[in-house]
Amino acid sequence: MTQSDDVETGLFTVAIVGAGPAGTSLLERIFANLAEFVADLRVSIHLIDPHPPGGGRVWRAEQSDLMWANTPMAALTVFPDDTMECEGPTPPGPSMLDWVKLQTPEVLADPLLRLEAQRAHPGFFPSRRLLAGYLAWVFRRLTTQTPENVEIHLHTTRAVELVTTGTRTVIRLADGHNLTADAVALAQGHHDVDLAPPEQLLARFADLHQLTYLPAQYAADADLEVLAPGEPVIVRGLALSFVDYLVLLTEGRGGRYDRDGTGGLRYHPSGLEPVLFAGSRRGVPYRSKLGYAKLHAERPVARFLTPEVTEELIARDSPVEFGRDLGPLIRAEMAWAHYHELFNGHPERVRGRWTEVSGEFSLLSSPDPADAARVRALVARTVPAAEDRFDLAALEFPLTGVQVTTGEELQAWVCDHIAADLARRRNDHYSSDLAVFFAMMGTLTPIFRLLGSGRLSARSRTQELDPWFHNFFGYLGSGPPGPRAEQLLALARAGIVRFLGSGLNVTADEQSGLFRATSVNVPGGVEARALLEARLPVASVVRNRDPLIRRLYASGGCSEELLRDTPQDRAYGSGKLAVHETDQRVLDAEGRPHRALYAVGAWTAGFGPAGFPRLNPIGFMRTDSMVRALLRTGTETIREAGTSIPSSAGSTG
């Protein structure tokens, strides 16, 4: 590859802003689709990113090897497989697991990474450093084995501004160079944002009283040195970012684990750890990953949210409401899958056969209270053990109704909850839990179909889909690996982590000059001089700190996604970048799609992030569709201008 800002007349030039996983996936899709669209053109592709290509900022190699990916190795890939449904070709490429098996000591020069690679298996959770090695290798493979008509240019700097000039776009770089492109794709990944008003108040309070406030950010970028050994720290959030902070503030400060005489995990503090008082809306950590992958019975087909039902919802005259129209069907699918697996996979634990009771279980989606009572009676009659009954409310909010008098009682309750969850999630005796997860996965396609149709109401998209479905999906299916949950339990028993409970409320107490945290489960509260927001920033185009997006938004060149059902209705803002629903072109302040500016990723409007296609086929299909539109539009413009020239240039990679 070359570092270049030259633009030749006659080239089809593409600029990709961001060379992390999303940008690398875009590059793979461009190469896969080139032959169909630009076989007769020379192509120049510019990738712009100040961070290492492949891994980008989040998956960079320069971070602690204690930080893990939250996905098993066999599922990590930037290449499609033959199960992906998309218009473009799907040339094969190795998953991370396949890649690790082929690496030589010269490629994995770091002895820690070599040792990690030797332990690899399909269910292994790799370190982010090892994943960075895979992503960097994919990027090198793509950029050194390019088609003959393609040039690759890498710019290790930041894109700071876009200026449209006629049919082309000028990209101004932080190093002072300019690029001119026929098409631009934004793939920067997660963005930093300015603090929202509530967080601004907390930050100002901290400044006024010489306290410590760590806002939402990627944990590896946080300045954790400001948290002193033994210092009480209020932590808001118990999801995956919380796990990252745990690692960095415990093992990262010299603590260690070993096994006691019973095989239980025990933590030995270094004395450098702060004391973390942690709580959240739910009050318990995410459910740990399931430790098995197969059901005992056949996986049931969709029973309630079927393709036919989805099409009927789309055909309605009025908007579809997620809570009213979809929520009951999703809950019914989960319960149906649970009992289907229980009756068919574990018949010794039920009374009766599935063929005898399935008719009554088909009432799960009925809004009639009498039908709901009939199902409850059926469960009571045929499922003797309470642990075998599907209780969504208890599953989602385990601390509901729990009232204790002391923090020690609450600590014991949550520790018992984590231990029980960990044991259950490792035991396929409870394979109905996996059936429930599969059922939730199965609802993604109809939800995406409804989103693409535009029939899901604006209010429910912004106030029900994300707050309930995405949150619950993450809580149930995207929690930490089992070993991380076991470490959390050991830290709690060692007194490093103290649980605050559910309904967490954090305030700036002017009287004491401290942060104060209370919950609904225990009287009193905790005061501390430090507050840590254990979460990633919520997407916001308006408060975006990326200089390119800030300038583009200020000039009216992009906009926040505003959803309304009719022009007269209230608009609901999602915070995300507005893009065209079919081809991902960026929409300006007037709602008009840019001629050839595209965007992809979790921060853009739509459902699901791009990158790691096998994990997210919906995101992969969106990326493929976007790339095909980009190539089609860009090359049509060049051909109409009569600037196409025969292929003659080799790669500079």
C-alpha cells in the first residue's frame, strides 16, 4: 500500500472513513462485487483511520491482554459463509478459529498470543489482542491480494471534513492533505459524544466539589488511575462495560485468582483495587453465556410471529405498535420454545405428551385473560417443578419484590443469584433456556422486515424496541462468558464488588458534597467521591465529537434520524445518523439522500451493526446491499461522464 493523496482523472475513487472491522468488511464486499460493476474501470480505494487497520480503535492490539472478546472464536469472522443470503458473491475466507490453526510462530510473535492460540477451540473466548491479530491479517490479505484493476491507499490520519464539488466529494484530512472521491463510505465504528444534560450536571458537580466523574466511554480508553486503592466508587451499569472495568481494576492492578479446596474460584486482592458499589435498573449482572450449543429436541419453527403474520402486520392501514402487536408474539414464541423443548427433550420432568398439550399452549399469544388463566392452569398441572416453568417477569427482573434490611443481606442474595444462574447456564439439563434464546434470535428477521417496511410506529421504534427488546436480548443472550461471571462472583465474595440493587438512583448530594446512590431493595444508600458510568456512549449525531460528523451536521449535510408516522405527528429522535432505508445513503437536513455518501454501523439508523457478518447476517446483508449501491451509482456517474478507461493498473499493495 502507499500513503498518497493523488487523484487521477478517469479512476473510480472510493474513500472509506474507518478501517476497523466495519471498514474491513466493506472492503471485502467491494472486492467481492467489483467484477460485476467495475470490471472495465480502474479503481482507487482510500482507507482513512488514525488507528491500526483491521482492528481499529476498539480492537487494537495495544490494550491489556486481560480484555476478552465477548464472542466465541468459531463465530468470529469477517468473511461470509454459504448460509448468508445476499445479492453479492460470497467468496470463502477463514474464521478466526481457522486462522489461528494456520498461524506460524513468526506470525504470532508475542509468546502470550502463541500460548493463547494453542488453547483455542470453537467455544474459546479470545483476547482482544488476538482478535486484533486476526483482523489485521484479514486487512493485509485483502490489500495485498487485490484485483488487477485496483489500487489501495492507507491514510493513518483522521478525516475532518467533507465538501461536495459537483459530482465528487473532497475529503479533508487532519494531516493537511485532501482526497477527491466519487463515493464515500463512513464506517468509523463507535463515536465519542459530548455529555448529555444530566451527565453535564454530574460533571460540573464533580468539578465544584473536587470529585471524580468518569463518563460513558470505552473502558480501555478511560483514565482509571484517578480511582485510588480502597476508594469507594459508585458504578452505574452491570452489563458488558462493567465487566471490562472489573478486569482492569482487579487483575489489571495485580490481583489474582486460584481454586479453593472445593474447586470454587477465589480472588486474592493486590491491595490496589477500589471498592466498587455497583447497581443498575435491573440490579443484577447480565446472564452468563450458555455453556452448550445443542437442544435435546428439534428446534421448533415459529408458531406466532410467522412470516404470514408479519406480512399481515405490514398490510395494516395503521402503524404497527411494538408493545401492543409484537411484544406479545415475541413473548409467546419464547414460552412456546421453552415448553416445546421441555416436553420433547425432557419428558421425564413433565406430565403428559407434547401432542396432548400443544393445542392449549397455542393460547400463549391470546390477549384474553381467560386464555392466560387456562395456560397457567395447564403449566401448574403438567410442569411440577417451579424451575421448569417459564416466568418471563422473574427472568427479566429477578429483584422485583425483594426487600432486605441491610446491604449484607442484599449482597448474599445477589451472590446466590449469580451462582445459581452460572450453574444453570452451564447445564443442558435446562436446555429450554437455549430454546428461549433461539426463539428470540428467530424474531430478528420479522422485526427487521417490519422495520424495513416502515410500518413500525415511530414511538415504538424509539421507546419500545431499543428500551425493551434490544436491552432484554443483550441481558439474556449477550452476557459475559461463564468464566467472567465466575470471576465476578469471586470478587463479590472478596468484598471488592458490593451490589446496590435495582432501580438505581444516583444523585449529586449538595449537602454532603458527594455522589449518592440508592435502590428500591434496601434502605439507606451509599455515598462516594467517585462515580463511574459503566457503559458505552449512546449514539448521538447532535452531540457527536467526530470532527467530520460535527461539520457535516452543522452544514446540514447530515441529520439525526427523526421518526414520525405522518407529517403532522410528533417526531421521535433516535440519536442515530439518518440514512436511506434501502441503500444506506446519508440523508441531509431536508431528508434528501446524498448522491454518493454512505454510512454503516451501529451508530446509523437501522437494525443491527455491521461487521463480523456471521454474527449478524442482517448487518452483513445491509453492508452488501450498500456496497452494491455505491458501486452502481459511482460507476454510472463515471460512465455518463465518459471518463472510463480500460483496466491497466496493478495494485500498489
